[in-house]
Amino acid sequence: MQSKGSNSMVTNMVFRTRLSSLLISMFATFASFYVAGRLWQDAENRVYLIKELDRITGLGQSAISVDDTFKIIACREQHKKLSALEMDLAAARQEGFTPKRLSDTDDKAVSKRRPLVVIGVLTRFGRKNNRDAVRKAWMGSGATLKKMEKQKGIVSRFVIGRSGNRRDSLDRSIDDENRQTNDFIILDQVEAPGSGEIPKKAKMFFALAADRWDAEFYAKVNDDVYVNIDALGATLTSHLDKPRVYIGCMKSGEVFSEPGHKWYEPDGWKFGDKKSYFRHASGEMYVISRALARFISINRSLLRSYAHNDVSVGSWFIGLDVKHVHEGKFCCLSRSTGAICSGV
């Protein structure tokens, strides 16, 4: 009885062992098929991706032709130019070059936030004594300069270019002076001797000042001129109602077309047979409104410069709807009572 039971138990154990082995073999077979299938599928995916990559990158057939590529690039460039023009147009509208104006309430609110005037004192190398005299007489320096900006809304900076030999002793002397006083606008153009470069210098000042400060007015002054700041502020305040105004000691004068003459004008023939200039403000000091400064900034690359800065600035406003104001207080050489400026 015991022997027969033992045989039965052995038989059952053998059967179970064979069944387990069979199941493991079937599972291994199925697993092999599954892994092989996945590997085959991955291989097909890799082949497909390689073909797509070749097609896109040009190793195979190009998806976009060269002509189409150039057209896309051209369209993008035109879009950038259009965006820039739209920004310029928006700026021109804001500055009063369209009939639409802000209400009186809005104008007053905006004017409180703006500087009244930004003054550019055009100077040259070797004129430090003049600059020190200007600082001492009316412009101030350091805390005094900041106080004038904060309390009176009058910003004043010396304007100068760079030496033809960059970083030479002339450039270094201006950089050292500016580190001490922090009252310069240094233009990225050559500070050439003579008066021929002054018109370009004035143009760059107005353009950069209009970009940097959103002021009501912008003034150009020579570095040998004394300015009565209080009288200037009072006079300009009376012209805040004029969106496009050009203020100064208005004059005309003879055009000299003889080479060698002090006031020689190479383009004198353009001014007609009578050889007389159009009305323009004398160059010692003049003021333009925000809209005109923005006009110069936007069109700086198109505006023609003549031999003299006062004539050049006056020519930029010919054909524009600009109010010319002759103000005797800006006649710096007359030394009249109540003058805004005078020679020093």
C-alpha cells in the first residue's frame, strides 16, 4: 500500500514538472516573437524617420524649392520694413503731424511728466574753459544740474563728436571730463575742424535727444553763449499751444558763392538769382518743438545739410506746416533788455 502511494506521488511530481517546463517554453516562445516584432517595428520606424529627415533637410527630395525659400525671406524682410514704417507713422501721429490732437486735459497731464526743454550746447575739443564758464554761469553741474532738471524741467548737455583717431588723447580727455561731470552727449561721428560738420552735428543732437527725452522743446546753443534759464522757461511756456513751432532770432542774409569767403555756400546756386537765403533762425541759439525734433529723428538720413547749421535747420522745415516765431530775446548778439541769451 505504501509502495503504490509513493509511485503515484512521483508520477504527479513528474507531470507537474513537465507541465511547468512546457508553460515556460511557450512563454519564452511568445516573448521571443514579441521582442522580434518590436525590433522589426522599430527598424521600420527608423527607416521611415531617416527618409523623412532626408526629405526635409535636402538629402532626399526637397520639400521647399530654392525659389520659394527666397520668396519667404523677401516677404519677411518686407514685413519688417512695414512694421518699422507703421511705428514711425504712429510716432508722427502722436507728435502732432496729423489733425488729430489730444484734448486740453490730456495735454496738461502729459506736459507735467515731460521736461520743458532739452538744451544741446555744441562744443569742440580744446574748449574746456568755455564749458567750465558755461557750467559756472548758467548750466551748473552735479546736484545743481539735477536740480534744474527736476524743478524747472530744463535738461542741458554738452554735445561733441569723436576724434578721427579713436581713443587718442582728445577722446580720452572728453571721457575723463564726462566721468567727472556726466553732462555730455557724445556723438558717434568725427569731430572735424571748421563749420562744415556743424549741421550734421546739430541734426544728430536733435535726433538723439528726441529719442532719449520726450520733451516739449529742444534747443541748440553755442558754447560761448550765456542763457537766462528763467527767461527761457517763461518764453517757452507761452508757446506750448503750438505743436510745430520754430523759435529764434529770424534773419535772411546774402548767399556767398565765392570760394574762400568766410560764409561760402557751395550750393549757393540753389537759392535763386537774388542770392538771398530764406528765413531761418540765427545759429547762436534756436528752439524747435517736439514734433519737429521727431521729424528730424525719423528723417535724419534724408535731410540735406548745407554749409551752415542755421541755414540747414531752416531748410528742413520748408514745406512743412511750421510756425516760425521771430523772438527778439533770442538775438544773442544784440544784448537787449530781457534777452534770453548773450555772447560771453
